[in-house]
Amino acid sequence: MGKKLLINGKHNSFRKTISIDGDKSISIRTLLLGSQAYGKSFIENILLSEDIINSINCLRKLGTKISFNKKICCIHGRGLNSFDFKKNIVLDAGNSGTFARLILGLLVKSPYYIKLIGDKSLSQRDFERVILPLQKVGANFKVNDKKTLPLKIIGSSFTNPIHYSENIGSAQVKSTVMLAALNTPGQTIIKAKKSRDHTENIFKYLSIPIKIKKSRSYDEIKVTGQKSFKSFKYKVPSDPSSCAFFIVLTLLSKNSELKIKDMNVNESRIGYIKILNKMGANIKVKNIKIRHGEKQADIFVKSQSNLKKINCPPTLNSNLIDELLVIFLVAAKANGVSSFSDLGELNKKESPRLKLGSKILNQLGIKTKLTKDSIKIFGNPSINLKKTIDIKDFYKDHRIFMTSVIAAYTFGGNWRINDVNSYKSSFPSFLDTIKKLGFKFELNK
């Protein structure tokens, strides 16, 4: 299991200003589109987590030159369908479902079979959701019966623009079809259930031909393919999913205040702030500006001892799917019973997160009522643990690890959390940021 993190959950108060690592979703998209642009693209504040490093290594295997100068990433693009590689290459996406699914969209014209693999966790996740639309575009796959990794893809010289309905609310599925559309003649039309819109925003920023018609539940996205685009400069804002851990830490700590600088406040990413404010939080979004088509702002949060239950609207789920675990911690300290439903996608992440989230709450002494896609959490505002909590067997899921750390500092008790290095896949400065706020921990084998 590797090293363990040992925490004696003593409460701490702080008043700090911090900056958080760059947004993972946007970092991956800038890499992918930089590889297809003409010329050198420069990406500032790109996240250098294990997921991104694996993504960079895969693009290098495909023939894209990527270099760094004083923390600025330079991508040497040669235009659409410009990958240059030998036969029988293997791309290892590690733990990154975003890269693994999106890169397939750029391989629909590959002249050779390419094998895509991932770690144990990623190899259990569904890839049929991206295989089906890409087959319609013209790609061919060799895949196991479960439609999981490893798989092989080979493209076609004759790709097709398609009409596709994306009914899951998966930004990854929508995005891989959009990327595939870049290498097809004519117009691809996607009717997509509401989800993160970073790919749409960067398409517009790069002047890639795209039209979007929004309705309440769905967006109709039209992409015109085979249109080249120029290299670009981009500064990646702070990742709101990473910020969520420190927002909740502040909220559940005593007499504490926190400012987070330049966070991505895209409407599709801050559903959790809306929910937390409905629960009685005091989270303010200030100094809003738009850069490269994405909104960013400074976040101000204060402690709150009188938190309210929530009946979380399922319509917000796609906007807070990565933050639900830390929201569960807030529900655990709220007055009353909080309800969350339609959470099937939560179990299709790096681990069965709904089940494991409920298990952690039960270890804390919090009662839950669980179904396959919903949870009720019976809050206990006065909880203050004195016992020892062991967190293990969580598939090395980075969000389970970081949620457990926040729980340790806000619920008390003595904690032993396994698989310390799991957080590095998405948030390599997580423990350093914990230290900056004055919290202590030990590492032990």
C-alpha cells in the first residue's frame, strides 16, 4: 500500500491567502489542441500532476514535441492530423480518464493500430461510451468484452461527420466527438446533456468553427471540420475541484478565513459553491474576469458552525460530480438529513465513490442510507471523534484520499490513511498547501 499518512486531528484556525494548481481538465485540453495547432503554443500554469505528465509522454510518443521553459509549457504543433509515429506504439494514460477518452478523438485517422492502456483503476472504467460514436466517425477498435482498457484503435482515411446524442452528461464523451470532428469533412452535430463546457470555450477562443444553441437540459453543438487553426497562448486558472477541499476545510474549521486567487469559476464547475451556500456557507466570488473564454475570480470563505441540510437538485450533479465527496462531509456536520440522488456516474469514476464515501461517513459514526445511485446523510453538528480511523482499500482514488485528510482535520480522531501518493495524480501540491495552512501530519510505512 506504500506510505501511510498519520494525522492527529487537532483543530486549527487560520487566516490565509493561497494559490492552487492549474485546472486539470483545461490543462489536458490545451495540450491536445496545442498538438493540432500550427506553430508553438505556450501554456502557463499548466498542472504538472501525474495525469498531465502521462498525457505529455503519450503526445511525445505520437511525435509531438513538448518542452518547458521556466514552468511555461511549449507545444510544437504541426496542424491537424499531424501525429508522426511508428507502428505498434503503446500509449499509457495512467489514471487519466480525461486524456484516455479524449485522445481517441484525435486518432480517428491513425494509419496504424495504437494500443491504449492505463493503470488498474482506469482499466476498470467504461470506454464503450466513446467507442460507439467514434466507430460512427470511422475508427475501428479491438477491445475486450467489457469495453475497458487495454484497447486498440485504428483510424480511417474516410471519416464521417456525425449526428450524435450524448445523454449521460459526460463532458469527456462530448469532447472526444468534438475533437474527432476536427478531422472530418462537413459539420458534426452533437445534442449533449449539460456538462462541463471547457472544450467549447477553447474552440471559440481558437476560432475553430463552432455554433452552440443552448436549451434548459441540452446543448446543440455544431462543429465544422478540416479547418486549421493557429498556435496560441493560454494561462490555466486554478482548478475548482482542487480548491473545493480547502473551501470545505475552511468552512468546517473554527474561526478561519481563506482567500483563493484566480480560481476557474466556469458555471459548469461551481455547482458545489451554490450548494454549500444553500447549506449556510459564506463563500463569496469576487474580482471576476474572463480570460481565454473562461471566467476566473478570487474566492473568499469563512468558517460556519450552523450548517443546514440540503436536498441536492439532481440537475446540478454534472456540475459538482468531482466535489460530492467533500460536500458529504459538510452534510455530515449539518443539522438534519441531506439527500443526494441520481449519482450513478459517481460510481464510474476512479473508484465506486458513492459506496466508499458512505463507508467513510459510517466510520465516523454518521448514519447513511444508501442505494445504488442515492444517499441520505444524517448530520451530526456536534461530532468530535476520539477514536482511530483507518482509510484503506480505496483503489488509490485521489479524491477519496484528499477527502479523508479534510475529514481528519475537521472531525478529530487519529487517522491512518493509506496510499499517500494517490493525490499526485491530480493535485501534487495538496500536502504542501495543507502545511501552509498550519496543519501537521506524519508519513510512515
